[in-house]
Amino acid sequence: MSRLTLFNSPLLLGFDQFEQALERVTKTAADGYPPYNIEQIGEDRLRITLAVAGFAERELSIHLEDNQLVVRGKQVDDDKERVYLHRGIAARQFQRSFILADGIEVEQASLESGLLHVELRRPPVETRVREIKIEPSAKRAARKAETIEVKPE
């Protein structure tokens, strides 16, 4: 069975990693916990804010795995003596992932009033222009002849 992809055009060469990133995003997008915001706080700066009420700093971890920013939270139930008549505040673990474009750097993270802020910096895009010289075919043929190795008998 063949698969139809966004990047199957013959004009898009080397975009396999983007296709894999989109597949990862669609798998993780189903879970809505914890809620988060992404805001632009400057021309080249972004901030991800996650609502992590009830989590202490020691219960949160932030890792950068290749281009994937992974935020994990796991609450430790230290108070075994409490007797709950109703428990509506869930103490559940979570993992939230964000795929970062090449070059985006994580500057810092802070926890304030139940909100985890992760500051990102996006370096300016540099335009690259390079001229490719066209080799004469006689020169290319001579170079091919030089690289052919003759095996001794």
C-alpha cells in the first residue's frame, strides 16, 4: 500500500526529516494536558508557557533531544496520611513535546505562580547565494578516466 505524503514532490529534495517531524507532532497533539501558550516576545524571541499548577521545580524536567524540546512532570505523593473525601485535583504525570526548527536555542526556564516559562531565541535567517560553475564535458570525462582503477591480473 503506497502512502501519500506532503513532501512527495520531486521538487522537494531532502525533506524527509520534516515529514518525520510532522508524524511525531500529530502523534503527540492528541493529549491536551497540560495546557500551554506560545507567544512571540520579541523579533527573535519566543516563550512557551505551560500551566503546571501543583508541580514543584523538583517534579519538572526539561530536556532538549535533538530538535525536540521535552517537558516532563511527575508529582510525588509524599503525604500518605491525608484522607481525601473528594480528590478532584489530579496528581498525574505528563510529557509535552515541541519540535524546534534548526537554530532555535533554549535560553532559560522559570517557574512562577504555577506557570512554567521556557524562553527560546530564534537567530536571524541568513540568505545564502552561491553560484555553481558548469564544468565543460571534456574536463568531466578526463576526471572520470583518472578515477577508474585498473585491477592487476
